[in-house]
Amino acid sequence: MTTAPHPLSLPARDTDWVGWVADRCDGELARARQGVDRLKQDTRLGAEVLEGWNDVNLALKNAFAVASLMSQVHPDEAVRTRAETAEQEAHRLLTEIGLDRDLFEVLAAVDGSSLGQDAGRVLELSLRDFRRAGVDRDEHVRERLRALAERETELSQQFSKNIRDDVRTVVLDPERLAGLPVDYVERHPVGEDGRVTITTDYPDYVPFMTFAHDREARADLLRAFLNRAWPQNDPVLVELLRLREEHARLLGYADWPSFDAEVKMIGKGEAIAEFIDRIAEVAEESGRRDYDVLLQRLRRDHPEATGIDSTDKGYYGEVIRKEQFDVDAQRVREYFDFSKVRAGLLAVTGRLFDLRYDEVPDAPRWHEEVAVYDVSTRGARLGRIYLDLHPREGKYKHAAQFDLVPGIRARQLAEGVLVCNFPRGLMEHDDVVTLFHEFGHLVHHILAGRHRWARFSGVATEWDFVEAPSQMLEEWAWDAEVLRSFATDAAGEPIPSELVAKMRRAEEFGKGFHALTQMFYAALSYRIHHSVPEDTTDLVQALQRRYDLFGYVPGTHFQASFGHLEGYTSGYYTYMWSLVIAKDLFSAFDEEDLFDQEVAHRYRDRILAAGGSKDAADLVEDFLGRAYTFDAFEAWLNRA
């Protein structure tokens, strides 16, 4: 292989991780502070200033990456706590830098016209960030902004921690597991009290809600799931929302969504509401049609039913897929052994993007189940990936890609981490789709890790575009020939193409009402920030009635465990916005040959490897040869 920077040296599992996290984060933050001091003392102008500014940004990104990751994944609570402290310190420094007038004036004095295109973009975006931070406000306002930013960080961490730590359970007699797969039952042995414990972690929750015949047991688990982090997150969330509102108004914005949307593709806060209603209108007919099918099937078993909620949505969706589409998820899952799926994912993306993955079995890692691979292309090492894919106590509860090291050409190797909560044995096909989706972020991070400027490294586009590449990669998890390359049963027989075709038809069922549920989430994310309610649960009920065809479950408080309110804030709409673009991106591929090298490599180079070097709309136009449209998305959503 050609010479490249070395991966970050992690400590062995049984050594001092607390000290390592402190050293790494404190050292990078010190480097950032020193860089700021040098810039303010330097009399040079032009490219030299931008180089120094790049060093500051890189040090900050390095500190944030380790702190954010370790606070969510390390099995030792002391390490997680130290990482949370480091993350607070990084946010504090970021706020200080954003409000530093002397530093701003150094950068503002640089003649942008004398720079190249990339450096000029870095300067333009940086000056915009300073103004959005409040650098041009009076000292009183800047002091209040400092205090707000620090408290917002603390509250955001507490909100996430409460969700992460609140794993709830239902305890059931063994016979109430009727309908669940044999391996699921085997993983949940009867305790000394003669009963079985089911948790709200996804590998327990999702199969139970899909397969368990016992309706009352499903209802009990659903209520436990929807009440995670309640009531402890209620005051945390309300305070966080009010501080964000004050923050935005101090900067001259009408509300938080207006501030947040300014730097996204959507541009304006009010455009979020317009987008949500547009999608809801397009999805309404399809959604109600399929909802009625579910309700009629529910009434065959429960004639008294007047509506349907999430107690029955997953279960009867599975019944419909089995009875009307001849798709039995328990049969399907026999083809998706975790180890085969992981190997298949690497083979598929390797072939698609001309990548090679070499496992590094002796690489240090924070937990024994984490798999480590070096990523290369044609002999050149691009980065290193860590796959942390199974649940454990104290670990992040959802699925996400985290940075470990932002890649910079000739300086540091891109390293990223996939954090998920999949079963260790057989997987649902939905889990396979999720794995492909999240791996899309990881590939994006690695391929975009060879820029000179830290500002462009990795998944650095507008936030309402970052999901599009991952959503598009999901298409490969639905292709029969792709799946047959790794999806085999215990006897080694590949999944039948006819079964995959049925799965695809079954997947189309419910896409309208799923879109409407997504618009409920998006509307909650937007409205709860647009006008902070006195009672957040009242808002949940009102918005669920307006957008979601499935009813509110009395006595539950979904918002308390809606983790996206921490990171995505008012921007949950971005998932559907990105899906609109993802469907358009996929239209450039030949569905008969998903591995066509010309299209795949053009997509790799113009979308993924480009990182944040251009606006997302320009990246899409570079790839498609035209501006993106809603056409492919609406055709898909309206297809019967």
C-alpha cells in the first residue's frame, strides 16, 4: 500500500481509558486555543491565516469526535462521564471562539478574492458562522449567549443520558411469548420466578411488537417503550426548548427553526411546515387505503375495534404481509444470519465503490464485540472503520455513525464508527436495511476524508442532505441478486428471488401511512421548537391526531425518549427531505445492473468523496446533470 497517516492509537481494553480520553481531548483543545492565540498575534493576511484557522478547526473536530463517541459507547461509566465532561469543554471553547471579536476581525480582514475556490468557501462559511454565533452583538448579549450555549450542552447531554440509561422491562409468563421465533424465546430463558423478562431495547422490542400474539402483552411493552425517560426528561426538555428559543431571538431570529433552517437546504423555518404539509397531502390517499386494510384485518380478530394504534400496527402489518403477500418474516429472517450479513455488506459496498476491507483482529478497541477494518482502494489506505453493532448496558440505544478521526489529506486518516443494536443471531430484514443505511454514512465519512480543509471532511454537507446517500444505499438491500450473494439459510441455500420480489411488494404496503407517521415526528420536532408549549404531551396528542393515522396511546409520553430532539432539534423533517433526493439520485442507476461502474464511481466521486466542498444542491446537479426534483419520490409514493 502507498504511504498514508497511521490510525489513531487506542489503548488496550484493560488500560486507562479515562486518562486516554482526557489526554486526547484536553490535548486537542489546548492545540485549538494555542492556534487561536497565534492567529490573533499574527500580522500575516491571506492563505496563511486560513491554514492556521484550518488547524484550529481540525483540533476542535478531533476533540469533539472522541468525546461524543466515548460518551455513548464505552462500557465503563467513568469513561463515559469523563467524555461527557470533555464534550462540554469542547462546546465551551467552540462558543468562546465564535464570540471572539479579535479572531473574527483577523479572518474578516482576509481578502477572499485572493484565495482559491476551496479556501474562499472556507472563509465565507466561517464568517457566516461567526455572525450566527453572535460575534457582532454587544458584550451583554455575548455573555448571555455564552451562558445559554453552556447550559444547552448540559441539558442535551442529560436528555440523551436519561434515554440511554432508562431501559424498562415487562415480566411475562412464558406462554405469552407465543408467536415469537424459536431463537428469540431461547434468548429469553425463564427466570427463577418462572417468568420471562422483555426489555425496551430494540432487539427485544421490535420482534415482540411484530410477532407476539398476545395483544395485552404488546400493549404493556408499548407503554413501557413510549414512557422511557419520563418523567425525568420533561423538565429537561422544556428548559432546553426555552433556552433555544431565547438563543435564537437574541440573534435576531423569530424562533429556533428560523435560526436552524438558515444553513440547511430548506433555507427558512416556515418552509419546514410547508414541506411537512406537502408530503402529508401526497401520502394521504395511499395512507388511508392501507390503514383501512389493517383495520379491517384487526376487526376480524377484534370486531369491537374502531381504530388502530401502535399496539397492533406492527403485528397486523406482519399478518397482512403473510396473508396477502405470502411473506413470512420468520421464514425471511432464516436467511439473515448476522455474520453473513456483515460480510455481505462489506462485499457489496466494496464492489460498488471499489473498496477493500481488511480486518484488523489485533487492533485495540473499547469492547470485544467491536470489529475493526482498514479500508483501501487500489493499494491506497483510505481509513479505518469500527463496527459496534450489538446492544449492551450503558450504550447508545439507536443506530448512528460517529466520527473517531476526521480525515485530512496527508495529515490524518479518516476513522469512523458504526454504532447499532442488532441481534447476534438471525436478523429481521428491516435490520439489514438499517445496517445498509447506517453504513452509507460510514462510507461517506471515509471517502470524504481526503480533503485539505477540515471544513469539508466527512459528512459535512447541509444537515438535510446527509441522510440522502444512506437512504439511497438501502436500495441495494432490496435487490434480489445482491441479497442472494450473502443471504443464505442454515443449509447454505440463497434466498429465492421470488421471495425477494414478494418482500418488495409487501414493503410497498403501508408506505403512505408510514410517511404520515414520519410527518407527525417532523411536525413535533418543528412545532415544539416553533412555539414552546406549556404541556408537551398535549402537543404530541394534537399533532398525532393531525398527521398520524395511528392513535395516541393514552398515558404515554413519546417526546421524552424522542432522541432526535437533542441532535436534530427542529429538523427531523430532514429524513423525508433527504428521501426525496435519494429517490432522485437512485433514478440515475440501472435497476438491472446496480453495480454499473460508470454510474457508481461517478456517484462515489461527485457525491460522497466531495464531502462539504460544495452546496448539496450543486453536488446533486453535478451527479444528475440537472437540479433535483420531487418526481421520482412522488411516483414511488403513489405507485399502487
